[in-house]
Amino acid sequence: MMRMLSVVLISAAAVAALAQSTGEEPRNAPARATEVPSAGFWPTQRMLERMIDRLVDEMADDYEFDDQQVELTKQLLYDRIPGFLNANRAEIQTLMNQYIEALLEDEPPPVETVAQWATRVQPLLAEFEQVCVDIAESMDSYLNEDQSDRLANDLGAFQAGLSLVQKKLGAWAAGGFDPDTEWPRKPKQRRGRADGAAERQPAEEATATAQAPPAEPLDEWALYTQQFIKRYQLNAEQRQRAYAMLRRQQEARDRYLRRKTAEMARVTRMLKEAETEEQRQKALEAYERLNAPIEKMFQALKDRLETLPTRAQRRAAEPAAPATRPTPPPAPETRQPD
């Protein structure tokens, strides 16, 4: 849960990207900041646009948007973000600065400080939830039936998760923050107290490493990417971009599979229990429909990887033409002596 607070404070622009200020303040809430801090991180307009572009790219993969839906979604987000950020910059940037400063201290912040943070973050998240609902309703006007169902499911899952976050924030606001278990840094381990924790740490880490399970085998997409990198001898920057493309597509695939878990299980049962060829064919067709988006994501990965190699790298990767020997001239005719 502390990580969620970190996301809200450090990545406030992303968390509140869809939110709009209601202008209402909860009773007994700490005063909101009204002056923009003179220092501290704040995204530029270009940063913000690139963040939206990446978010919409991920949504396009997940929801299988066409080009028009991509543009409509980008415009929808572009229209909502600047107004909220400009109106709430003082509060958001102040909280961000306070949180980052606390991270750099040797000790966790006081319970009272976290209570104040939680109280100030709660209305931001409440606004965020409401505007997400509004955004979903706006998107519904240009989504097809399947996309609309996916969005409704995702929104429901988000609201359920946000409810848990608000519950934790409420506990912190009431003074229930536990610095020993809920602060992301462990001062005793970092500072090397006299209890010997620092001296034991290397041995403990070595033991944990020795007992760690082996890395999971690469899936087909990762193997394809590695082979592509090797084939074209991509440089460090190109490799980094290739693996970023891979991760994005894997995440989109995994989100899709999580949503379709129940349906996949149903189709698997259909295949297993099929007694006639007609039943088996019906189950196979259902499987192909479920698998089609995954194949499309894999093809999208392949297409994106193809944009990385330079012409020189492509020429170098071309198989060498087989060597051919010149055809010898015909041997001169010889006549046997009479």
C-alpha cells in the first residue's frame, strides 16, 4: 500500500491524469497548497504528451483499437489532463516534494505526517475514480460491444482495487501507519546498526541467491526477440528498444489472458469433452477466436522489431550468395591421325 502512496505522490501526473477537480474539500482536511513550489520535478508539456501516447498505445494493444479509436482516445485524454494539472499543481507538487524529501531522510516520517498526506491524497483519488467513470462513458460512444465489455470489466476491477487503497489511506489518516512494515526503506539494514544486521546482510543475500529458483524459460516471443537481435547484431540502444517492445507486448498479452481465463477454461473443457467431430470443430473455432488477438499482438511485435535494423545491418544479415565457379571454355576438338 505504501507503494500506492508513492505512485500517487511521485507520479501524481499519471495517477490524476484523467481527474478533474470538483472544487469541494472534505471537512477537517488539511489546507491545500496554493503556491507552486519554486523547485521540484514537474512534467513538461512534451513529457505529458509522450506519457499519454504510451498509455494509449498500450490501450490500443489491449482493446484492439483501430486508427480512429486511437485518435479519439488521445484527444479525450489531451482534453482532460492540462486543466487538472494546472489547477492542482501547487498541491500535487508540494506533496511530491515532501514525500521525496522524506525518502531521503534516515528515519521514516512521523505517523502524524503520513496521516496528513493520506488525508490530502484521499480527495484526489476520489476525484480520479469519478472522472475515470466519466471517461469510460465517453469512450463507450465509439467502442464496439466487445471493447465496451472489456472496459466495463477493467473499470470494475480498478474501482475494487481503489476501494482497498482508500481503506488503507483512511487507516493512515486515523494514525494507523506502521513505519516498521509500511515504509519502503529499512533504516536499520541500511545504516548498519550495532545489532550486526549490516554484517549479516551479505551472507543472507548470498544464501537467498543460492536458494533462488532458476529463471523461468523464455517464451516464444522472448526467443524470437533474442534471435532477431542476434541476427541483425543490434547495438545496445537498439537492444534496449527491442526488449521494451517485447515487454509491452507481453504485458498486453498477459492482461488479455487474465481477462479470458474463465473463457479459456471453458473452451478447454469443450475440447476435452467433445464427443463428436462437430463438437470438436466448434471448440477449435472458439479457441481460434480467443487466440486470434494473441497472434495479432505477436505479429505487431514482429513488425515493430523490423523498424530497428539499419540498412547496413540488414545487408550484413543477408545470406551470402553461393560461390559459383566460372564455366571452363570447351576443350578444342582433336582429330585422331589417319
